[in-house]
Amino acid sequence: MLTGIIAAVVIAVILIAAFLWICLKNPDKNRLQTIENCTGFVRAYGRNLYDGQGRILKLVGVNLGNWFVQEFWMAVSEIGSFDTGIYTQTRGRAAMKANPSLSENDITNLEKLYIDSYITEDDFKNIAALGLNCVRVNFTYLTLTDGDKLKKDAFEKLDWVIEQCAENGLYAILDLHGARGSQNMDIHSGNDADFDLFPNAENRAHTIWLWKEIAKRYRSNTTVAAYDLLNEPRRAPYKFSGKAQFDFYDELYRAVRDEDKNHLIMMECFTFPTHGVSPKKYGWLNVAYSYHIYNLAPVTQKMCLYFYRALTNLKGYNVPIIVGEWNAWNKFGDWQKSMDFFDRSGWSYISWTYKTNKYLYKKRKDRTAYCWGVFELDMPPVDLSLATYDEIASVWGAVSTADASKSLVYDVYMSRFGGKDGDK
């Protein structure tokens, strides 16, 4: 019996040692600093990213969340008792249309007011001054279409974003945060009432068509670092991604490549690295995989990060990793440790998010009640189902960063990068 116990202990020690080796191993620590055959575009080579001149590149930046698509928990908008009473982009629009004091023209003008006020030229200067080099631009199909076809001014604001990035030495990642029908049935897709992208051939075709239009528009633009095809997709309601999602990614990949041979394409392994599929299966080239890391488990931030690296090493994707969203809550040290870890791993990282409204989430008592934005507004949301035009305009016109406070995240970035130029 003693022999059996000793054998079991030895096996356990070996397994633990093997797991720790996998966790600690950095599979590409001797990274090439330059590559040849440059294209002028950001590209993937092995596990690393390189800029248009072939120099190794790390994208470090912020998301522009709560801009093109507000999320109820950090929004400046609500819908009272309209429908379910939970604000989403689609319900917000429906609530305004049902509001007897608003005309169609009023709604159009109000939406433009919010978009023009929330992010301005000064914000891109702020991001560059923090020493960052990238923004992930979160939009939905409703940003570009009326639901079916492109708006007349579909690309006007995205063009402006990319111009501002270029002027301030920033890269832009174009992120389809919400496809028609919703790819995840979550509020941040703009629609939590439906899961009707993957099951619906018409919605899939619409998403393929939309990405072809985006690729045609920006195929020559080197400020655009990557196309992030779908934000946090699920294979079924509340079930993480896998083959069904990646089969559709393959359709999107080939549609984009029909129009654009050069841009990096991002696929999201939501929610863990194990929910991805080997790119070799599809023969993909110039792709990166993306994780969103929010440590909600009762473990330290360090343990969480090593867990992600261990699973990445086990999967052996051999593509660059871009942490497209992450947060370390209100612990200054965890922010620094996380960035140290990402740097050692060769991963790019883009925090969530640039600016929020903390009015709703600040009252929570858990750790997620802190530090979602680099800048934070603190204002009660306006009820779109009942408020007058002037009442909505008074709120939506007062959301500039000049009216927001700097958070701990601002201090983190200033301490880390000291307002220095980024890697671009």
C-alpha cells in the first residue's frame, strides 16, 4: 500500500511539474525583431506582429466602448418601463420611436449629437499622450446600415476615426461588436433579445456582405491594423464558441480575402483559448487570435494570466495573441503585473475601455464596480421613452471627456508609459 501511495505522489508531482512548465514556458521568447517581405500593413508572422516596415510590433491601447453602442450598465441612457426596461441599442432606438415627443428627424439629430460629443479630436490626442498606440473601434451593423443596406453616410464616422488615428500615430482595429441577429444574445451586441446570427442564413449572408463592404473600403488603408470579425461570439445562447463559430469565421475570412489580401484578421476564442480551433484546419494566413480577460474567479490576477498562457501553450496555435479586452479592476499593482505578463508573452493588449459613465455601476459592492474607464463620467441616464428632445440633448450633449474624471487606469498608463510615444 505504501508503494502505491508513493507512486501516486510521484505521479502527482510529475503532473504538477509538467503543468507548471507549460504555464511558465514562453514558446517564442527569442523573437525576430525584424522580418523581410514587408507589405506596408500590420501582419502576423509566427506568434508575433510586425508593422508595415517589418519591425516587431506590440499593440497597446484602449477600446472606444459605449460610443457607437451604449451598454446599459455604463450608459447615459435608459428606457424606463418601455419593453423590458433594459436598455440596449435596439430597444433604445425603439423607445425613441415610440416617444410621442420625438420625430424621426429628432432621433437622427440626437444620435448624431451623442456620437459627435462622446468622442472628439481631443480624445485621440489624449490616447496618444498616454503613450498608447492603438484603439479598438467597437461598432454594430446599425452603425453602417439601416438594417438592410448601407446608409448614405455609412462610413463617414469610421473614416473620421481612422483619420484621427493616423494624425495621432495610432492604429485602429475595426471590431464588429454586433452583427444583425446578434452573435451572442448579450447587451453589448446591441440586442439581447435574439440569438439569430448563426441559425439564420439571411443574417449570416448580411454579415458576410457587410464585411466585404468594409474590406473594400479600407483595403488600402495602413492605419487599420486589423479586422476583428465578431465580438464575443457564441455557438449557442450562453454556450462558448467552437467549431460552428469558426466555420462561419472561415466564410467571413474568405469573403474579406476576396476584397483585401493584406489586412490582419482577428478571430476571438471566447471565452478561453480552448474554445478556438487550429488555423491550420482552414488554411488561414495573416490571422491573430484574441482573448478577453476579465478575472471573475476567486484566484489572483497572476494565476488567471498563467491559466490563459497554459491553455495557449497546450493549443499551440502559432499565431499572435491580441487581448482585445481586459481589466484589472481597482488594483494598481495588478494592472502593472498584467502588462508585465503580456509583454513577456509577446501579447498585444487593449483595455476596456476609454470612457464610461460610472453612475450605475459605482454603487455595486463587488470588484467590478471600479475602473472600467480611463475617464469616467458620473451622470444619471436620461429616459429615452419619455424625455423631450431638449432633455435628451442636454444629457447627450454633455458627455465629452472634459466633463469626465481621470481614473486609476489613467494613472496606470501615465506611470507605465509616461506619455511617451507608443510602438508605432
